[in-house]
Amino acid sequence: MRAVELFNLTVLLLFLLCYSYQLLYIPVALLGRPRAHAPARLHHYAVLIAARNEQAVIGQLLDSLRAQDYPAELLDLFVVADNCQDGTAAVARRHGAVVYERFDSSRTGKGYALDYLLRCIRRDRGADRYDGYFVFDADNVLAPDYIRQMNRSFSDGWEIVTSYRNSKNYGDNWISAGYALWFLRDSRYLNYPRMLLGVSCVVAGTGFLFSREVLRRCGGWRFFLLTEDTQFTVDNILRGVRIGYCPEAVLYDEQPRSFRQSWRQRLRWCRGYLQVFRRYGGRLLRGIFSRASLSCYDMTMSIMPAAVLTGLSAAVNLAAALLNFLAGRDLSALALSVLQLGWNLYVTLFFIGALTTATEWKRIRCGAGKKLLYTFTFPLFMFSYVPICIASLFTPVQWQPIRHDRSLSLEEIQAGS
């Protein structure tokens, strides 16, 4: 039993060793100030939206794009209706987008849809028409100055820029709030200090911009793993590209509300991280030791140790409990050790959630009571990753669409309670 207690203490220390550097990000995020923008010039952009059965929400995204305080003639909207069985294509056309329909059930996933869309644009518009490309999900809604703010960062010289990710349904339940709080923390306490310190930021699925030159150097969109956004991030970091962050550009997206849907999505993420590490892990590790690259270290920590340590810890403690039960031994010491480990992690996660809630209070779109309640449930949401991480090691995972049905305008989101 003493060995298991020592193992649990070792796991806790390894977590601290791997992630203590992120504690240093906190004062940087709270006290740091970004450099002033250089004078911005107007760029011509293509907006890429991969949509599958998104007729309920895509109109609000396109409306928010058409309402941008950026010259409309410099912003072309493109939608790939990917294996749709509803009216997504028709709705997108009515709201001003150029729509391409794709039907290929043998290669599913956002990466394949984006590749198809970009090939269609290149065929019909040419390879050099656009200075950069935005990527959004169909459920997103943008603040009216989003494109203008991103253009300022792009004009500063960043070849890839990601943005502030808020939620349009924070207050639905503890699951949607758990997602939203994590993305708010990513924006304020990870990407923001990364940018200030010169460390590459991380693209998280939606709300990002990349240059024509990035696309050319990558040979087109060649990112087809289960987490194509993480693959895109790692691939470009290893190419020497630093990814920037624009805190003034605010995007709202819809978070899952059911645990079943959440399980399926996060299972894909966990398996996708393993895929990315399998493909790029060696090069990331070499980057850490050969170039002393904090970006490579940061990315390695983002995609690997937490899942491994969590899965290993759960497996060891479950095995110890089973063996001691079969041997008729007292399990109280083991239970106490597990509870102590769980409590330490709960307190750490609560601190992260409480700090994020406090500093982002005015940007969280729900009532005060829910904000406080979901700070306490945030660690429970994160604990639910434990069985998901374990399942991702053994369960076959395929890309599946997430259902979105919250059609809200920006005004309705900002009035949320």
C-alpha cells in the first residue's frame, strides 16, 4: 500500500514538474501589456467554413461576417457543405456565401472538407487572389470588429493568428460551462502570455487566420488527423512559424450540452493528441533539447503528459484496489491516498477556474449565480477526462459531427442570463 501512496505522490509531483511553467504565465497575463500595433493595411481575405448539417446556425455566422466593420469587397465568404443531408447549402447561399458541396463518405472530417474547399477556391479564383484565409465553424458568431482586429495583428507580421474564444451558451449547464471556461482560460492565461513572451500560441479549431505563404509552404491543407487544428499548429511550429494571438478579436461558439456528445468529442481530441504525438513527438523533443525551444516544450506538454499520467494513475490505483480487495486487505489507506490526490487536483483546477471566472467576469454571458456555481463544477468537468483518456487508448475513434442548434444573434448572446 505504501508503494501506491508513493506512486500517487510521484504523479502529483510530475504534474507540477510538467506544468508549473504555466503558473508563470499568470502574472504575465495579469500584468503584461501588448506592444502597440503598427499601422495596418487592408488585406483581401477568404473565409473558410466547413459545415455538416448546420442549417440551424450557419446563417447567424454569415450575418455576423457581413456585419463586420471591414470593407465587404475584401472579404469573400466560402462554405463547403460537407456530406450534408439538410438545407445547409441553401441557407448559406441565401446569406451571401459561395457554396461548394462535397459528397465523399470515405474521407470524413474537417481536414478533408477544408482541403476540398481550398482546392475549389484555387481552381476558380487562383492561388494568389487572397492574402490570407480565416477558418470558422458554422456555429460561430463574431463581434463586429473581429476581422478588423485580426487584420491589425496580421499587419504586424504574424503569419498565423488566433483569437479570443468565448461561448454563446455558457449558462446552459455544467458541461457547456466546463468547455467555455477552459477555452477562456486558454485565451487569457495561455495564448495571451505566450504572445507576450514570444512563445508560439496554439490554434484551437476555430477562429484563426493564416497567410497565403503558410498555405504555400505547407503544400495546401494537408492536416487530416482527428485533431487537425493541433496538427496544423505543431507542423507550423516545427517549420519555425510563430503563431500570434489577437485578444481584441472576440468569437462566440456553441458548446456541447449532453455528456454523451461531450464524451464523443473529447474522446476524439484525446486520440487525436496521441496521433499528433506519434507523428511529431520525436521532432518536438529534438526541438526542446537541440534548440531550447519553449514553443516545442509547451506544445509537447499540451498534447501528451496529462493524458498519460492520468491514465497511468487511474490504472495503477484501480489495479491496487482490486488486488487488495481480493486479498482481503483494508482499503482505507488506499482510499485516503486517492482522495488526497483527487483533492489536490480539485483545488488546483478550482483555482484555475476561479481566477479565469474573476478576470473574465464581464465577458461571461450568463447570470452571476451560474458563474459562481460552474466555478465549483469546473474541476468535475475536468475529472471526467480521466475515463475519456483511458478509453482513447483502446477505443476505435472516428470523426463525427457535433450537433449545433443554438441560433443566436450577437445581441441575444450578449444579453444572456
